[in-house]
Amino acid sequence: MTEQKATNVTWHDGEITVDDRGAFLGQRGATLWFTGLSGSGKSTVAVALEKALFERGKLSYRLDGDNIRLGINKNLGFSADDRSENIRRIGEIAKLFVDSGMIVLSSFISPYRADRDQVRALHLESGFAFIEVFVDCALSEAERRDPKGLYKKARAGEIKNFTGIDDPYEEPASAEIHLHTDEMSLEDEVAEIINYLEEHGFIL
């Protein structure tokens, strides 16, 4: 993790706990971390899940890779170091949302296993739930979809450090949820996640 530079700082607890906020919302906060290749369907699933949760009266918020890079992480590129810092910052943001009682839908390629494991550890250290969702899609299918035309540019050498082409993607070793988005319907993907959240008591 990044070194703590600020000194003489102490976390200040309030009188309202994460359990209090969860009881108020009728849910348990958690981070669902959607990881997978570009074009695998991470954002598509997260958008559909957000709507499904809203319709059930549950509060969630999406942290999307492109959206974050247009704001808080706009100073980061796609080198290995920048990717790691991108994920570290998102992990900290997600943790704050979970503390508020929210269900966080975090959609990032996050290609390096070590970075995802660090975010998991960050959550677990605070007693928060981290649910890794492997949005699994064959590279050939993701490249066929190519919704943003990025694979075409990467193949042409116009984009460097592109995951799956000239930068690696390290698959999760034991994700809590494994979606095969080149084989499943969007409705089935959302249903599988909803079922997991119900079975594990995150939506009450």
C-alpha cells in the first residue's frame, strides 16, 4: 500500500455505526468488484444490477472505470504503476461507501491480482465485505464486441499497455461470483448476483 505521508492524524469515529446505517437502509454494505477484460460486460452488468436493486428499494452506487478517470483519477495513465494507484484509490473510495451502508458496484478491468487482493485486504481489515465478481469473457468475443473501438486501435499500435493485447490480465483465483458473459444472458447474470446477495444477507 502507499506510504502514509501525513503525520499527527487520527481516524475520528462518530456515534452512528455502519450497522446503524445498514439497519436504516435495510441492507448490509458491501463492495462488488467487477473485474474482466475491456468489453467483457462489467459496466453493462453493473448498470442492470443497480436498476434491479433500486427496484427492490436497495441503495447502491456504481464506480465505473471511465467515469473515475474523468474525475478523481484523471491524472493517471495506464502504466503498471498508474493502474495500481488507480485501483488503490478506488478501493479507498469503495470502503467509504461501504461504511455508509451502500452496496458498491465497482467496475474496473483491474488486471493485476495483487492490486485486487490489496483492495480485498483493505476491506477485510475494517470488517467490510468484498465480493469479487469475475466477468469472464473470451478475448475473441470481447474483441468482436469492441464497443469503444479500443481493441482495433490497440491492434494497430495506437494504444499502448492495453489489457489482453500488450498488457496481461490475471484472472481471479477464487472469485465469489463467476459470470460467463459470452454464454449467459444479462438477466441471468443479474439474477445470479441478486441470489448471492440474498443468500448472504446483504439485501434483507
